Amino acid sequence: MGSGYWGLNRAMLTDCTLCPRECHVNRMEGKRGYCKETATLAVARAALHMWEETCISGESGSGTVFFCGCNMGCIFCQNHNISGAKAGKEITVDRLAQIFLELQEQGACNINLVTPTHYVPQIAEALCLSRKRGLALPVVYNTSGYEKAETLRMLRGSVDIYLPDFKYMDEELAKECSDAPDYPAYAKQALAEMYRQTGGFKIDGQTGMMRSGVIVRHLVLPGHVKDSREVIRYLYETYKDQILISIMNQYTPMPRVSGHPLLGRKVTRREYEKVVDYALEIGVECGYIQEGEAALESFIPEFDGMGV
């Protein structure tokens, strides 16, 4: 699996505490953590992706690597095939480094690491290897936001753009949806570390592409406008216009929540407008909103092993 940084940090995976779950599983012996993955990298897709924010996807697409497994386990997950480790291909750290270079050759705007939390030591090594071999693209860390600050510090100097979710402010909602009542506390700490590493966001004036900084995504959930407002208020009061806020309306009810009184339906236009209007009222100017019908299957790519 290579050496260097990954070699120095593989011991962490013998008693895994990379994420807030701290499940203490010996992933190096092939045991699976809460994330449902061992220490061996598993990737479901590596391809150009057009459905991120425009400053990430650009015209040619974001070089997106979808990692298998997840430390969240949200009951409404749209990518359940890969988050539940039901798809994907096992690869080496060296192969991951080569994938980064192949995406660069295809014209990717950046390297976009999706659900990377449980593979941070391996990713750090792969980035080091690919930089030595000619990788020159910005790196995007695309995460649920359920992170430990000390784990993120392993990536200092390797990640240019952080793209975290901030899913919930309410602990009970976080418990119900993700069995993570401590999500708000960890998301706040993680975001603070991300901001410390990148500072205020920087956009290339000629291309419109993001070069560094933080974009925080918030997915509006049906029936939970109040919590969405609390998330937006916290983000703006804490970071003002130093971060971008992306307010999303693409919630798609999955079969697992079909009978849920709230999560079993889509977000209404009025619910989404209430959240956006609130953001504007308190002064949010830097960010993204979604217009029209965004809850489409096109946002969910085929996890068929493409590019792996």
C-alpha cells in the first residue's frame, strides 16, 4: 500500500478513532468499522462530475472520486449502495494516486474526494504520491461534516477546498436521522478547523472557479424549516461572507423513509423559499441556491466502477 505518510499512520487503523464514532475496530486486520469498511480503499466511481456548485464543476467537470462506506448512515441517504458498502472496487493507495492523475488528464477542474473521512491516512499518502508525479489541480474534500478536527489536521497543506455538509443544528433531529446526537458539536469543530486551514474563499476572477476556501452545504429537509434557519444563522453569524453557503432543495425520499410522516415526501417550494428568504433577511450574500425542480435522479450517478 505504499509507505511514507500512510505507513506512519496505519497504526491509527488498528484501533480506529478517525471519526467521531470512535468504534475502535482493527481495520488493518480486515474488520469493518461503523463505516462498513476495512483499511483497504474501496472506490465506486471516478469520473468527471457536472452536478456540483458551478465554481467546483466548471465547464469540464469535477474529477470526482466516490469512496465506499460512510460514518453517518443517514436514514434518507441517496447513495445507499455505496455508503452501505454494497458496491465498489478495492484498490491500492498507488492506484488511487494514479486515478487522480488520470482525472487531471481528462480535463478535470479539480480532484473531488466524496465521503473520504474513513480513508484520510490513505488519501493523504495518495495525494503526496500524485503531487510528486505531476498533479497540479486543487483538491476538494467533500464530506458530511461529521469529522474530528484532529483527523482533518492530517490533511493540512493537501486540501485546497473544503465542501462539508452542515446537516443539523438540533441534536434530536441528528439522533433520529443519523444516530449522531453529537453531530452539531463535531460539525462546528470540523468547520472551524477547515476555515483555519484555508481562510476566506478565493474565486479565480477569469474562470469563476474556486481556488481555495470553504463551501458549506445545507440540505433542507421536509418539515424542518426551523432547523434549517438555525443552521444558516450559525454559519452566517460565525463566518459572515468568508465562506460560501449552498442551500439545497434536492432532498429525494428514498424507500427506507417511505412511511415517515415528514421525510417520506419532498421539500415543498414554500419550505425552501422560507429558508432562502431567511438567509437573505439576515444578510447572506455569498452562496448558492437551487432553482426549479432539483430533486431528480440525475443527481445520483451510476456507481458502476467507472474509472476505477
